[in-house]
Amino acid sequence: MSKKCDICGRGAIIVISRSHSMIATKKKKYLNLQTKKINGKRMKVCTACLKTMIKKKEKATA
């Protein structure tokens, strides 16, 4: 299973954490992925896309 959003395609990013002595250590920073059923399909969706979908849904009903 990939750790990417099925809607926008965003994935993990590489960040550099620095210690007090400024030694650089690379690490991956993952998205906040949620498994949701959308249109009958189970998808991995990032929380930013979920928030956008909720806003669009509220705007359409209002």
C-alpha cells in the first residue's frame, strides 16, 4: 500500500532535522492519511482533501 493521497497524489516529504551541533539527519514526514469510502470505493485520503470535500459539500447544499 502506498502512502499517498488517492485524490491529490501528495506523499511523504524529506525533511532535515538538526541537532544542537548542527548535524543533519534526514527523515520522512508522512501525511495524515485517512481511509474513507468515497463513491463506494475505499480510498486513502489526506485530511486536507477531506476538509476541502466537506467545504464543497456544505457550499453545494447551502
